[in-house]
Amino acid sequence: MEKKKLVVNCAVCDARNVTESTLKSYEKIEINAASVFVSKEAKEIFSLYNVSINAADINEIPQDVEVMVQNGAFELSETTVISRPAVLVVNGSLNIKNGAQNALGKIISILVNGQVSYPSNLQDYLPSIKVNGSTDSYPHDAIRLKNKLIIDNPFIIKAKESAKYYVKNKVVIPDETLNISKLAGKGVSFITKKAIIAENLLEAALPLFNEDADTVVIPAGYSYIAGGKLDDVLIRKHGDKLYVDGDFIVTLENSNALEKITSIRVNGAVLIVENLMDKLNAIDAEYENIKTIKGTLIEDKGILSIDKRMLESNEHGITVSDCGVVKLKDDITPEDIEKKLQFTDCGCIFCNEEQKSSVELVSEDVGQIVDNNNESGFLKGIIGGSDLYNNETQVINAANYTM
């Protein structure tokens, strides 16, 4: 009986305990993963068979060590119990809190695909750590909050006496009616990169912050919003004078809302449909930069397929933003692409050879533009599943896989 090929597509593959009987049963084994764990014994066995490993990280650890995989946000604290030596893999954010020394003592190594934060006094307790992302160490005597804090009355009431709060990115004091002097009376202070403060509270609020924090002033009379899309609901809630902290999106369906704005300050980029540029220029508007987009905005999709019917139903075109994988059907012509499509901040676009040069013309910050005939490996498994392989191939698609 002819042996099959095995293809494993996963984020984390634990191959430490692989056996010869498993390897013997396949003609070839291909492992496509972000991280692969092998033992000394597994490496020796792999060398005897037709095995290929495509991975960002290949780590050798003993067979008796526990592999802990956590997806999303994960914390290590004084209440975390780890009973035996372990390797910790976090796909997301890892927050190491004061008092986590015992848990850290059981961990051999840490791999984080995302963000790590820890108090400075735990530096000497950290095991071997690799971070594909960002690392953030903060003063050990500070209370760590989320990366962004918008101060409101409940926070002022609950704030602890003489507390030092650490906020990684920014603290916002948007409301001119807030009693900031009450925070000062409690001896509260903030450590952060940026302070965004309503103009009328500037004098009272500045002493609360570290001297090297960047200070941004919200002009008097402006309402603070944290980026997003313009619509009538936003105008009804916040009024016609807006301070936008982030990118601001203006689409065709909300052109009437744009006419209601009298003044706007955008601490970021304005993404606006080309047809509405004249309306934006007619109001008092300041922004860091501007980017025109086409028609309908489609964003934050893992996998998106576009065909000619979709283009024809969107007269002014389509802008695709922040999507992982985009597939263009063959019925879309190069002329259609150049006239009606726009791609920004996408991971990978699959198209045919005839479409490729047109896709390149209308793309910005796109990771890869790939010919449909070259779909392979991990992306192949994600996009189409095992049916894209022949009958002689067994395909396993998983987040985590143990051999």
C-alpha cells in the first residue's frame, strides 16, 4: 500500500514525543508552524526520515516538561499555580504581576507572540524569554492599568490615596467639568507616554504627570472621541466640534453627517471617499495626514473573497483594509481592479497573473501579492482546507498540535 504525505499546519507543534512508528507510516511529513518543540530524542528520529519543518522558532526542550499554550490575554501572579517545570507560550499579551516569583521559578522559558509587561523588580526572576512583539517594564511601586486610560468621575472617586498609576500609552482627561483637584488632593500621580488634556484643565492636571510625558491639548469647546467612523449618531452625541484621537473614517453613506461638522481636529489620519473631499475642505479641519478611499469600506476580515458581482453592486468601488487574506476571482479584469478596488494594510492578496500588476498599482502596505497558482503551505491550508491537496496527502489544520 502506497504511503501518504502528512502536512501539519498549526501555530504550535509539540513534536517532542514523536515515535518512529508514526514517521514510518508516511512517505513524507511537512510541518508548517510558528513554533515547534522538539526533544533531543525527537531530533535524532527526525533525522532518519523524510521530515521538513518550516517554522519561525524551533526549540529543544526535555520530554517531561509541560508545554502551556495560552491564546489571548494571560496573567502570571502570586495565585498562579504551576506544579512542574513548564514552557509557556502566549499568543496575545502576557502580564506578569508583582508576587509572581513562585510561578516564574517553575517556568523554563517563555515565548510570546504579542506583548509582555512586568514590574521592574521581577527582572532578575525572569526565565529565558523570547518576544515577537513588544516588552514593557514599569516601576514596581506603580499600579499598572490598561494601555489607555480615559479619566472620568468614577475613576476620581475610586483612586487610591498617594497611588502611582502606570498607563503605557496615554492618559486622557477629556471633560472640562472633571474635578481634577480632587486627584491632586489624594496625591495621585501618573506615569505614561502621553497626556491628552482639556484646555481648561491644563494647569490643574499637568502636575499629576511625569515630566517627560508628551502633552496634547484638547481645545476648549471640542468634544473628545477616540477615532472611528463618522455618522449622525456621533454628531448627536458629541456635537459639531470634534477632537479625534486616532484615525477618522468618512464614507459615502455618512456625507450628510460631514456637512453638520463646523470644526474638527484629527490626531491621526482622515480616510475619506474621494467624492467627499470638497465637503471636507469646506469646514475648519486640521489633521496629520489624509488618505482618499474608494466607495465602500470593508475591513477587519480574516479571509475575504471578491468577485465581479460584488464590484458591480458597489458603484463607487471598494476599499479593503486590515484584512488577513484576500482572494480575487478570475472574472475581475485588470481594468476593474484599477478603477474600483483599493487595498491597504492587508496580509496577503491572491490573484491570477493577469491581475497581479493592477493589484500592485492599487495596493499600499500589503504583505504579499501571490499568483493563485502558487498557493502553498500554511496559507494553502488556511484558505481552502485539505481539498487543495491531492488524495495522497493527509492535512491537519489546527491551532496547536501534538505529534
